[in-house]
Amino acid sequence: MVTRNERSGQRRQDVIIMAPELLILLGAAVILQADLLPDKKSLLLPPVNFTIKAVNLAQVLLRWEPNPDQEQSNVQLGYHVKINAPQEEEYETRNTERSLVTILHKGFSASVQTVPWSDHSLQASSWVSAELKAPPGSPGTEIVNLTCTTNTKADNYTHFQPYQVSLHCTWLVGKDAPDDTQYFLYYRYRSRIEECQEYSKDVLQRNVACWFPRTFINSKGRDSLAVYVNGSSKEAAIKPFDQLFALHAIDRVNPPANVTAELKGTCLSIHWEKPVSAFPSHCFDYEVKIYNAKKGYFQTEKMTTNTLITIIDDVSKYYIQVRAAVSSVCRATGLWSEWSQPIYVGKDDQKPWTEWFLTAVMMTICFILLIFSLICRICHLWTKLFPPVPVPKSNINDFFVIINNEKTGSSETEVISYVEEAGFETLEDSVF
């Protein structure tokens, strides 16, 4: 049997054996707890003095400062900026300010936090936020359906800027705008701001369109065009409205110039010049439409040069038109121009429009007369319009009057004989 003393000795021996293991586990726990505790030097603090300020039409400036309580360390710091409204967007930067082009009639809000720029094992700071409230105004009084287009024209008055860009904008009156509402439009391109001077009006004399014959817009530029419309009324506060336009999306390209076509046998050669534009010749794509007037179909060819040579049927007449668009090589894909004025080649001479018009008029008149004649025949309109004249009955027998003139010398004797012929029936009513 094992005595009590032996059992006690065995326990002391087990404790002595387990003591190093317990010390090792205790040390590991202390080290782990130390690692989990945040180091004051590596703790990232949020930025301070975060502000949002409207500095121009459809433009805001975001600005903040590093937290002065942030401990200096070897960690490079950056900032994570999140745009919450009007449209969500995120980006990272090492700067402490950022200028943004955005619409402001819905308000603007954003948040920013401090983040490690290189060592991503560190945890980012908490967020700080700021807000720019929407401008005041009665709902439903702002304009709707704002659309704008630009167009380039040659400017022969200056060599420094050989092309001028015009701007045309239209809109609809707000559904809850009072009758005395008047709207005013401004545009901003880069740092230039202009107010509209030429308006078109509706029946209530409210401005509903604007025309700038000359602007500071650069048709080759990539900056957005900001358009701002506010208003005034004695009955309500008019809510302003702003919108951004990408120039490539609203630029109405001019059609190609001086389109010519020459037909030699079955070989058709078409040539044209680039549209009036600040872009060089290699910046355009073209579409050529060739319409066969005799067979009633057309073919379309896409080109990057200003000449097309093709084989056609030389016994038909053809209508030829060309249109252009700025190529994606020079800017983002935009709108096609209108088709150029049609030119004609071929032998199948068409009748002039006056001859077609006279032919159509004569055919119409004949058709109307035919229809009218059929209606008269079916409905007996002639009998109803011109009824027969009745002849009164007569019971008197017809007499033939025979007049014999006898002339003798200086006297004339007139003999009248009445002859009654039997067998004649009494005349009845006759219908003619």
C-alpha cells in the first residue's frame, strides 16, 4: 500500500515538474496582452477643422488639418475621403484639401479619416464629416429638362482664336413656379463665368431658352461645362438648379464641307472637306450614305479619310450625303453631325417637283369626279336635284293650221284652213 507520505511526495514532485510549463504559459499571455494594447505612438487620430465651402458655380473646396495630438512616428499618413452626396465617391490623398466640380442644388456632404499611407497593418482613425446644405427655395419652382448644345463657327475677325464656340440652352418652367417667375442662366467654363443676354420667352414672357453666340468654351477642352439657373418671383422663393455637361456629349459637329461626286462609267468618286472645327483633319470619322433612287435602297460606308471610291450601277440616279463625328483618338466619342446637303449623280433624271405636283393634282381631281359620279348614279341625285316638270292635261284635239298666202297684184289674200284630223288621242302628261 502507498502511504500518505508517499502520495504527498508524489504531488510535490508533479508540481515541481509542471512549474516551468505554467511559467511559460503565463509569460505568453502577458506578451499577447501587451501586443493587443494600442500603442499611443501608433494610434491614428481623425483630422480636425474639416470644412466644405462653395467657391464657384458647381465647385466646392474640401479642407482639413492633421490632428495636432497625433504622436510623431515614422509612419506616413494619408487621408481617405468619402463623398456621401449628391453622388457617392471615394478616393485617397496625402493632401489636406481638394477642389471638386459637382452639382450643388441638392446639397453636398463628405467624410474624411486618417489612414496609414504605406503600413496598412495599422487601423484607420474614426470618421469626421461636414455638410453643405441645399440652397433655399420652394420645391417644384426650379427648372426641369435643361439641355444644352455647343457649335463651332469660323471666326474671321481674329487670328489668335480662329474658331468661336456658341452655346444654346433650353429648359421647362417648374411645375409649381408662379406665373411671374423669371429665370436667369449662367455658365462657367474653367474660371470664366458669363450671364446670358439673349433669352427666348414663353407665352407668359418667362425665359425658357438662352443663346450665347460667342463663349470662352474651348471645344477641344476636357473640362466640364457648369450651367446654373436661378430665378425670382414676388410670390415664392425660386429654387436654383445647376447641371454639369461633358463637352463631347453636347458638341454639335458641323457637317463636312464642299461635298463633290464624279461618276465615270461605273466608278463613283466622292470627296469632301473636314467640318469647320478646331480639331485637325485626322480627328474625324465619316459616314457616307449612297441612295439608289431607282431601286429604292441605300448603302452606308464608314471612312476615316475624306475620299471614297466605289463601283455602282451607272443606269440609276444616286443621292449622296456625308456626316462626321470627332474620333475617339482625339476625345471621347460624341455626337454625329447632321447629314450634308444631298448631291445627285447618274442618268435617271427625276421629274421636277412642280411636274409631280401638277400630276398629283390632276389625279386627285379625276378621282373626286369619279367618286361623285358614282354617288350620283347610286343615289339618283340628278333626279332629286332636277325633278321633271309636269305638263298639264289637254282634252282639245290637235289642229293643224295651214296658212296659204296668195298674192295677187297689189292685194294679198290670206286663207286659213282648219283641218280636224280624226283618230288623235288626247294628250296625257309627259315626263321628260
